[in-house]
Amino acid sequence: MRRLLYIALFFFIGTSIALAQDELRIENVKTNDTLKKKTIDPLAPSKAAFYSAIFPGLGQVYNKKYWKVPIVYAAIGTGIYAYTWNNNKYHLYRDAYKNRLAGRPDDFSYLDNDRLIQGQKFYQKNRDLSAIITVALYILNIVDANVDAHLQQFNVNDDLTFKPSLQQDDLYRQQNLAFTITYQF
């Protein structure tokens, strides 16, 4: 029974949010006793995603969320650094193993062949994982720019509010913390 109540609640909230997003809104902005009409640009999310796909962080600049750009560069830069470091270590172990098989001296004379093979596998696995994480962070950058552009056009006003309040319990005369969801048509 409780599960059905949760499903119904999520369905109601999801449909009300979807209906609020689908309607074409014109927001009235009061400036010096004059009203300006602000319309929705439906291409803004796709522009932001395109800009972020071309150059990471450019979609966040388009959305005027400048504080996200260093985070994007730090995330993608860390992924690229981890990839190159693991790739260099992999090639170091691989070249040492090849030199040992060819009978030439190598820098890892203190390791046997099994350790060199384990080192190759370890760094190759970490290199591949770093590449996957870097690509995932790049895609997350694009998704963030797209979602942020969508949310900038979302109408948030007093018709839909969620605020905490204190309510007194009539039976025990205690103050209880409650959350109030208000939806006005």
C-alpha cells in the first residue's frame, strides 16, 4: 500500500512539473514601472550542449555559470593526466619486458618476468579506466550545460513552493518540523 502511495505521489509531482515546463510562459519583469516580456528560447539548451561538445566549458559560459568552468577543466584535466601517466608507466614496463626478451639490459633488473607482465596489465587496466572516466566526464559536461539551459527557462514562482514549517502536535503539545508543498492553479 505504501509503495502505491509513493508511486502516485511521484506520478502527480512528475506530471505537474512536466505540465509547468511545457506551457509557453511570458514572465513579466518590472523595471521602472514598465513591463518587459521575456520569451523562451527553445534552442538555448541545444546551443549550450553544442558549445560544450565543441569546447568543454563553453556551454557553461553560454549559460552564464562561470564558476563551473574551472570544475569542468579540473575534472577533464585530471582524467587526461591519469591517462597519460598510466600510459607512460605501461609503455615503460612493456619496453622493459621486450628488452628482456631480446636479451638487452633493462631498468627493472630487480623484477622477474611475471612482475613485469603484472605491471603491464595493471597500468593498462588503469589507463583504460582513466580513458572511460575522462569520456564520461566530457559527456557529463555536455549534459550539465543542456540541463542547466533547460532549468534557466523553468518558471519558479510562488505557485509552487516547498518550505519547512513548525507545527504543534495537538495530542502531546510538541513542536514538530514539517514540510509544506503548495501548488496553486
